[in-house]
Amino acid sequence: MAHTTPTVRDDTLVWQCDGITDTITVGTPRWFAWLANATTFAFSGAAGAFTARKERQRRGRWYWRAYAKRHGKLQRVYLGKTDALTLDRLRSAAAALAQRHTLVRRADADPAPSRHRATPGSYTGADLHHGRFITTKLAVPQPPPGLVTRPALAARLDRATQRTLTLVSAPAGFGKTTLLASWCMDRVRAAIPVAWLSLDAGDNDPLRFWAYVIKAFQTRYPGFAEPVLQTLVEPRPHAIDTLAAALINELADVPHDVTLVLDDYHVITELQIHRSVALFVSRLPQQAHVVLASRADPPFSLVRLRMRGELTEFRTEDLRFTNDEIATFIAATDCTLTAHDVEALAEITEGWIGGLHLAALSLTGQPHATRAIAALSGAQHHFVEYLAQEVLQQQPKPIQQFLLQTAILNRLNGPLCAAVTGYDDCDALLDTLYRANLFLVPLDERHTWYRYQHLFATFLRDTLQRTQPDAIARLHGAAARWFAAQGDIAEAITHTLAGAVYADAARLLVEHAALFFARGEITTLLRWIESLPENLVAANARLCLIHVQALMLNGQWNGVETRLQDVERRGNGDETEAEVAVLHGIMALLRGQIDEAAEVAARVQSTLADDDVLLHGMAALMLGAAAWAQGDLAATQRLLFDAQHNGLASHAPDAALLAMSHQAHFYTVQGKLHAAILRYEQVLASAKALRIPYGPALTMASLGLGRLLYEHNDLSQALQVVRQGIEQAQQIGNTDSVIMGYMVLARIAQAQGDTALARTMIEEAEQALRLEQGGSLAAFSVTIARAWLALAHGDAGSAAAWMHDYERHLAPHLISFNETAHLLMARIHIAQGRPEEALHLLTPLRTSAELTGRSGSAIAMLVVEALACQSSGTRSPALQNLERALARAAPEGYVRSFLDAGAALIPLLQHVADATPASYARTLLEAYQQAGGAAATALAWVEPLSEREREVLRLVANGASNQDIARMLVVTISTVKKHLSAIFQKLNVQSRTQAVAQARRLNLL
């Protein structure tokens, strides 16, 4: 096979990789990375020429020699270890060889092997003649205890034997040997011949290498290639290529399929062996197959085999343990882990089998496995010892330094690494390190970006902290400057904080806060600001204002007033006065001080310059909220559109989108569902076009749209949109919105008849409220939901208990929350047999809603008023209220406001539909049927029978007569008849028997 020796001419190495010529500058990190896997190269310069070869000391360490013939004699010069091969060293060696006519030995530096040990290339075969083979090298290793079988990989290995070569290439500790040993044992048990050879550094002699290969075959075929083996003991040099060809001929006579496994092939550095193995593999007979297991790809071309489909490759990704395999592995140890622990361990180790073994050692005897797993890192003793000895110390010093310095990066590419380390040609260096399986994980198909395996990265960072702590700030600073120049401000800030370069972090935050507000990355802003020293933040008025805005947008009101005081103490006069005033106004609005908020907003607008559109927009939004709270809907609409316009004019899309979301909510309150849906969809579409992934406006739009889809009874679409809103709220850390989203999911679940899921959603909301410290409005929403769920199960007493102290949570300006609470209290009054109290509560609220144009609220109140009138026995007012609600609801497609009232509404709807066939009532009756009929819907909202009516119904079901019931309840017979009449009407039945049957269908008994 033709081969071109890598050659250094002047200061450049020219070599071939997979048939492609490449060049490397001597002395660069990539040069030393190439030397780590090289075995020989030629040098040609002005001072002379020589051939360099890597050789091994008696103590097992590798070094380089330079060889050249002078006047027919072979001369040599000691070059040194890999990291000593600088350009000056190569030139001085060439000059020394040019001047010598005899072999030069340097007693103080030349670690020449003793005369009793054959050097590579001069193995005499005497040891072979005397049968000095290490037989354990030829035996398939026994699988370890607790072996995790991997049938899928074994099946792939079986299929691979139909091809010429299988390459198993992965870093140390990925189970290459164990996998192949287990597979080989299975094949041996199946009487399929397998020859195994465990290689070591001593096999870097061509004759020894091939002699062991022959011996490996002889373990399966006694006497195999014995004539070839005998020639190896003859005291004359042999052409290794000829030897490989002879072995190929011997294999051609083997009648069965046979596989040769060469384990730990990465220890082979002798170029002559690589050449002969490449020749051997390229000409194998059809029944022969070779498996190479190595930590790095072999240094001969695999291109032809790939192109011909004769190569099967197993890489790191193929060998990682899956979660199930990790669980199986852990089960065989002394560790007891939960499924959650296994998932956490899989995430930390990334399926690295060696890491799992080390983790098992660390976890053994630990009483709290979950905490112990969370504490696992590449900095623990077992990991440090393994990674230091097996990986880091095996690299040349320039590569060690490169690995340590770039460990501060979460992702790496060539230019970034060059900026951090000062090295040249880092793209090629990263590619070289990746091919050497140095725990680099590519992040894209083009291999432009990489990251280190998690445990290896932690190990490198810990090593850097121990050995070069003073360099960390400098490295992070260099990374921050590179990212800032690329426009990646988030990464730049992250590195300034990691390097404790706080002044630079504060400067970047102030300069680019608008970018993160626009993206809705409020939680990220808060996390960065809270990572800064408090005195640095408090002394920077602009940074304090950014902090206040982030806190308010995230619904975190604690600390806002204190930070505003910092601004006023450190402020820059007129520059911050208007912003502080606006923020104070917003806080006043949230406290219910409407007049004060409106006065502040009006004052700010009158003093602002015309071009300060962003603050004009904030003031308009605040005035709009105040007008809304005061019931001035016309002013609200005008101010919300002003806020949207100012947001767009100030290039603050997040402010514009937030104003649009409020506009949609405004339409919802007016009962204009179609306009509201359109506006919410415009918000989401605009955010997508502007590439804003999340933010307060998107959260509000998604949850608002979900509620409207629920009202239209489009439950599946509502479910999808609300879940999206919850995810967006979680992204920005808005706990109140997360909780509100769970409340909508509970409604959807109950409407679908899944009461257990509805209860789970409320419990999720309660947990978020406890863990994330949601606001008072969120707490109030959970209280309402608990009461609503109790009422849905017919437990009006518990529902009333939940709502007992609701009035202390209410504020006059929070109209929608007040109305929700009052509607629920009205339903509780009806269920407890007090319909007059329900009407007394709702009538003034409904009148106010109608006068101020809150048509959506008016519809919901009219429905409940209809139920109250029906419960009190006044059917005519009940029908009048229902017809008024239907007239308002039909154009906008209201559905759930009626269905959620339960089956008690069906008789009223039926009466209206009978009287007016074209009425919207018929559409709602069809919706009842599609929801599973009256029974299924009633399960979503149990009939509002009073507690006494339920008691009468249970006695009727037990067969009691009217007289019996009157005696047991100590009431008159006429009172019993009145209760029965109410029960018949609510259940839409005509007799006691029908009432009992209907109650059983509805699970009311």
C-alpha cells in the first residue's frame, strides 16, 4: 500500500489524513496534539535531515529519537518527550547529526534501552522461539460481576461480521472491552471461532505484534500459520508486508468464519505496524473479520472501507448506557436508588460507564442517595484519580493547558478558544482532540461547536481552580469580550459574573437591559442582578431602575419600594425622576389607590418630553388600568391604544404587546369574544415574527386565549394553549400566572369529567404558591378554586367554609376578582337553599356591569340569577333572565357560562327552545348532549340542591313516605311537599320514582 511519510519542511508539517493532505505549523498546540498519536515523521531543514521515531523507555514512558545515516553508519540523537519537540529542538538535532560520523549518546539525557532489550524494529524472534508468550493476552477477558447485557449492541456486532472491519472507538471507560468480551464469549459458546489479542505497549514491535496475532488464531485453529510463525525466529529481517500477505493466504484456507479482536489498539504507535494492519484489513478473505477497539481512530485511512460499505463503527454515542441499563447496573451494586435518582445519575454521567462505576463507589454506604448524587462531580476523589491518570496526564503539556483553560467555557469553537487561550488554528485543534476521543461532544452536524462531557468539564475546572486560580478571572474576561463582540450579551454577562468581574457585568446589564426586557427574559435579568454585590447595585441608579422593572414585571412586589428609595437617594435628578414617579404610580394602583395612581400618571405625562415615548407609553398603560378600575371603559380603550402606539414608537415591542394583551382582555370584559380572540392571536403571531419566545405579554395572551377557547367549549385547543401559557410563565418565573393557568386547567378537566385531574391541578397550584411565594391574588384564586371544587361535589358547607373570609382578600379596584367571588358565593347560597341571598348579592353587581359595558360579566350573572329564581320557585323571572343572557351570548358564541351551570338549567333552556325553535337555547342543548348529556354535565357542576333537599331525597330513596319524612325531620307535610316540588323541578322529573332514578344517575345519593 502506498504511503507518504509525514514530513516537516522548515516549520510546517505536511501529512495525509483519510487521503487528504493537511498542514500543521510546528510548535502550535495542534502540532503537539498530532505528535501524541504519531509514531514517526521526517525532518528536512537548512541544517540537515533526519527521521524521528517514538520509542519507549524501560520505565514505560515514551520519548523521541532522531535517526540519520552518515557515511553508511546509522547515527541517532535524543530529541526528548513529545512536549519538547519545538522547532528549535528539531533544527539543533539536524545540525548535530550533520556534524557526527559516529553514534552520539548523551549520558545525561539519553534514556537508551539496555542492550538486553530489543528496540522497536529489531525484534530477533528469540523470545518467540522459546515460547515466551503471555497466554493471558490471548484469552477473552471474563465479564465482570453484575454484567449488564446489551443485546441490541451484540446484534449489531453480529451483523457487522458480514463486513471487513468493525471499529469500536470511544474514550476510556466506555465499556469497549466489556462489550466485546461478552459478545465473544457468546460466540465461543455458539462454537463460532473468535481470536482475541489484548495489546500492550510492548507490542510495538512488528514481529512481536504479528507473532501474537498468529498465536491468537492458533487458540482456535491449532497449528494455524505455523510455517509463517517459524520464519519469525530466523535471525534475518523480514518484510512485514510480506508477512501480512502470508497470513492472509493462511486465512483464505480456513473453512469457517473467524473474527480477530485487537483490543486496546490505541497503544500501538509503530507506523510500520499500522501500515501492515491496513494492508491486512484491505485484503482479508470473505470469511475473516477484524475488530479494532481503541480510544482513538487508527492512523490509517478508513475512507475506502466506508465507501465500499465494509466498515461498521461504534462510537461514544452508541456505547453510552441508557437509563434502563443504568438501573440494571445499579441494581447489581450495593446502592439503592429510586427511578428519579437513576435519571439524575444518567444526566450527570451522560451514560459514561466508567463514570457510573466511580459513582457507585462514591455512593456505597451513603444514607441519602439523592443528595449524594446531586453532589457527584468530576471533582470527587475517584473521578479525579481516574481522569488525571487515564486522560489528562497522557496528553502533551500544551494540550493539558488548552484543556484546562477552555474548561471555563460551556461551549467551544475555534475562534472562541483562540481568544481565551491565545493559541492559533484552534478549529483544527478541536477537530484533532475530538478524533482522539478526549470527551468532546459536538453540538452541531458541522462540528463547529463542542462541549466537554459534564464530569470531565467539572474535573478540568476543579483542576484549574487548584493549579491556576489566578488565571480564572482573566480567562472569563477574555471569553466575555469575545461573546460581547459577537453580540451574545447573555454569554458575555455570564462570564463576567463567573469571573467576578462585577463592574463589567453591571455595565453590560445597564447597556443591554432593554434587549432582555424585549425578549421577556425577566427571570434571567433578576438572577444576574441578584448575583452582583448589593452595594454595587444600590449605588447605580439606572441598575436599580432595571431591577425594579424586572421585579414588577415578574410579579415580585417585595423589595420594590426599597429599591425605589435607592434610586431616589442615588438618582440623577430629572433623568430618573419621571421613571421613579411612574413606578410609584404603578405601586399605588396595585395597592388600590386609584386616585393617587391616576394623579401621578397625569403629572408625569404633562412633564415628559414629546420624544420620551416609552415613558409616555408606561403612563398611558397605567392611566388605562386606572380608568378600567374606575369603570371608564371609553378612556380605557383610548389609553390602551396610546400605550401600544408608544411602545411601537419607542422600539419596545414587549410594551406594545403587553398593551395589546390588555386590549384583548378589555374586549373580553365587554363580551366581545371574537375581537378578543383575534387580538390575542395577533399578540402571539407578532411575538413569533419578532422572535420573542416568552414574556409577560405572551403569558397573558396564551392564558387569556385559553379561557376564551374554554368559553367556546373548544376544550382540546384550550388545553394546548393554556399549557403553552404555563410554560411561558415558568420561563419568566411568574408564579401568579402559573397558578392562574392551573386554575384554567382544572376547569377544563372538570368539564371533561375528570374530577381527579381537576383536584390535581389545584394541588399543583397550591404547591407553586407555597414553594414560589405567589402573590395575594394567586392565593385568592386558589381559595376560590377549592371552594368551587367542593361545590362541584355537592359539598356546599365546605365550599362556604373556604369562602368564609374571602371578603378580606378583595379590593374595590379588582372588579373581575370580586365578580368571580360573588358569583361563587351566589352558587353556594343557592345550593344551601338561600336563593334570595344569591339574588340580593348579584342584582346590584349585574346592574353595575350592564351600566359600565361589562357584558361578559353580565351574562354570567344573568345565568346564576336565572338559577336562583328557579330555585325560589319564580319561574317567569328565571326565564326572563335566561332569555336576556341568551340574547347577549348568541352573537359571541358563549357556551361554558351555560353548561357549567349544570343540568338545572336544562328545563329552562328546553322551555325557551320549545317556545322559540330558532333560539340559541337549542344550540346549547345540543352542546349538553355532546358533552355526554345532562348526567355528565351535572357531574362537572353538581345540581344546586339545598342540604335539606338532599336529606329529603335520601329519605325518599330509602322508601319513606311524606308522613315519615315529616315526622323524622320535625316539619309539616306541606313543607315536605314544597321540598319535593323543588327537587322535581331541579332534576327535571315528574315523580318520586323518577327523582330517585335521576339522582342515582347523577351520583347525588
